[in-house]
Amino acid sequence: MSNFVVSLLFVLAHLVSHSISWSLLVFASSLCFGFVRDRFGSIYPAIALHAFYNTGYFLLVGGASPSQFSLRTSLYDSPRIPDQIRRPGNA
């Protein structure tokens, strides 16, 4: 029962930044993460599964490609960040 309630809270937390349909899809993965936590008696296997899940999503669905990653790029070089906050401390 607690896994079900926590999964519902997980869905509500995802509504902040995702669509309703995507948030509802999160429910199934949350139930799996909770099952893994209960099965192994530790949160660490669930954390590892969540990281694996997010990595797979990012690489397969999120549109990431190895060419997008570079040691020269940083968060501040992102075109999504306004110039006013792009380089803190630089006038």
C-alpha cells in the first residue's frame, strides 16, 4: 500500500515539469522502483535502477548524441540561459 501511495506522489511531482500522460507513465516505473526497494531491503538498488532508467531515456528518447558532449561546453554556454546570468561575476 505504501508503494502505491509513494508512486502517486511521484506522479504528482512529475506533473510540475511533464505532461499528464507522461506523468501517468511514471507511475509504472515508480511501482517497479518501490518493488526493488522492498525486495532488496535497501534504497541503493532502486537508485541504481532509476539512474539506469533515466540514462536510457535520455539516450534513446531525449535525443542525446555523443557529438553533443564536449569538455569545452558547460552549463553557462547553453543558449537557453539568458546573457544576464550566463557568466556570473562578469560584467
